[in-house]
Amino acid sequence: MADDNLKRGLSTRAVHAGEEIDPTTGAVSVPIYQTAPFGFPTAQALEDAFLRPKGEYIYSRMGNPTVRALEEKVTALEGGGNSLAAASGMAAISTVMFTLLRPGARLVAYRDLYGGSSGFFSRILEPWGVEVIWVEVGSEQGDGAVLREALGEGADLLYLESPTNPTLKVVDIARAVGFARESGAKVVVDSTFATPILQRPLELGADIAVHSLTKYLGGHGDTTGGVITGSTDLIAEIRTRLIDLGGIMDPMAAFLLLRGMKTLKVRVERACENALEIARFLEARPDVRRVNYPGLESSPFHETAGGQMAAFGGMLSFEVDGDLAAAHRVVDSLKLIKIVPSLGSVETTLLLPAVSSHYKFSREEREAMGVPDGLIRLSVGIEEIEDILADLETGLAAL
């Protein structure tokens, strides 16, 4: 079961990867190499670094020791060949897309996506000449006819999130990968909601896993970043494109993210425990129409999530019994839970998708996506569960 998998967790070696004692100074924390260029003792050393590279650092756009430590940690957590850090989640995603796709390519994407990702596909990739085919989450179930038809023969890439934002749908990643292989498509999975603590897409057959480091891996809402993990050869190809595009991570951001990731496992475990209790509390309320959380046995994605995730995550969403004004009353009555357009921090936060991530869609379009006016997305933190439940009780009383 998922809870047993969570208790087993990752090896200590993986959790502490990239944090070796500094061989020069003995520093326990990874130093911040806050420099743009790196110097060379001789002209020959400079020539060798460019023409016969052996891992030397030349210029921080091309590589930095603090950033490299972060990449090594994520590689160990994800079980990949190598990782590449970028300035933001979208910098990571866009770099992957510009590496793997060309004008005339075909991208198949699940419709339930972070708004920045779907917007990039429609506003940048489609005008650039990439054909984007949208499928609904769940179409890979049964005989998979819908996904197979979308992939067809010669699809270049399948892109998905699991769990999805903000409806917490779960894609059977291994099954989707199987269908993608039939058409020759590579598979990219945004696993931000799950983190490597709960789900490792590469082990399920995906070619690339991407994360917004800004969220759970950083965990404190104080810096931005993104990361890409895959095979050594594939990451080498993507690294070249990132250097060309320039969306690199700053060493100070890498240091803050490394510091945040020291507590990743315990934060995720606590958030999962709290989220399950909150989901059960909300499901029992007559003033809540539905709760989206794969940890509930009533969720249509419960079995799939239990099979590929170590636990069910710290994200959930719920629809209050009322319209947008009712949702506003609930949110505005809360004292502890903050209104924040992000997620994955130590504090419990919320968002109204109808007026934020999905505001560009009509009400009819949003309802078809499972995002009605009364939907509230909750990112569960690590506070005492009694305090979170009491605050939600206060908010729902406003209905």
C-alpha cells in the first residue's frame, strides 16, 4: 500500500547526495560559488578547458559548482542518469520543448496542465509550427483508443502531469508510456505535485521528469527554479540548448534550494498525513460538493495513484456549495491559511483557480475541465492538523 511505500522511502544516500564535505575548506554546507567566470593559471589550461574539456568550470552560464551539487542531488532522488537545473519551472519545460521538438513536430498533451505549460504550448509552440493534440486525462484507461489515436504513427512527444493541477487527476504513467512507445514518442512528466519522494517517473518508463523547484523541493517559497532529469545523453543534449537560451540557475538560488531539500522527505510525509485528514474532513461536509484527492477511496484515481505513488501528496481541491461569491466568503474568512499563487511551501495556502490559473477560460470551458467557480485549491502545509481543520471550519461557516 502507499503508506508502506512512504515509510520505506528513499535511501539516506539519495537524500544526502550532493552534500559532501567540501574537500578544500571542510565546509559542511555546499559553498555558494557566486561568480560568473572562472580563471585559469595558463593559456594552455584555458585552451584545454574549451577544446579538451574534463569537467572544468569556465563560465557560470555553462556550469557552476553550487548548481552542480543541486543537480547531483535531484539525479539521485529521481534515479536518473543526470539532471539540469534552470532558472524556473517554465525555463526547464521550455528548454525541453525546444530541444525535442522542431516545426512540423507533433506534441500530444493531456489537457489538465499547469496554465503556464498549456499557455506555452498554445502561444509559442503552435505558432512556431508544432502541432499540439490535446487529450483528456483518463483516455489511457480501458483500451486506450483515444490516446492511441492521438499519438498515431510518428508522434514526437507525449507530455503530462500527474497528479494534475488543480483537479488532482492521476495518469497511469507506465500505461501511457507503453502507448507512446508504440508511436515512437518520447514521454515528459511534470511530477511537481508528487516530488521524487512519492513518485519517480523515470522508473515508470518516462524519458524525462521535470519539476518546479520553486514548489515542494525548495519548500519555503523564497526562490524559484526548475530541474530536468533524464538519461546522461539526453540531458547533455538539453544542456547545450539551455546554455544557448540562457535560462540558467543562479548559485544563490541553488544554495537556497539545497538547504530546503534537506527537509524534503519529512515535509512531504507531514503534508501527506495532513492532506488525507483534511480531505476526509471536507468529504464529510454537506457544504462541500466534491473533494479532489486521490487518497480518498471515493476518488476514481485512487487505485492508479496507490499503484505508482508512495503516498497521495499534499495537494487537494474542493468545490464549495455555492458560486464564486460563496468561495470568496470562505477564503476571506480564513485566518491561518494564506491566499498565495504558488504551492508546496511549509505553510498551508490556497488559490481560487477560476480567478487565477484558469481566468482566461469561459465558465463553460472551466466547468468542462472540472474547474467550476466554487473550486478552491489547497496546498497543505506542515502545521498542526487541528489548527488547519479549525481554520477550514471557520471559513466554511461563512457559507
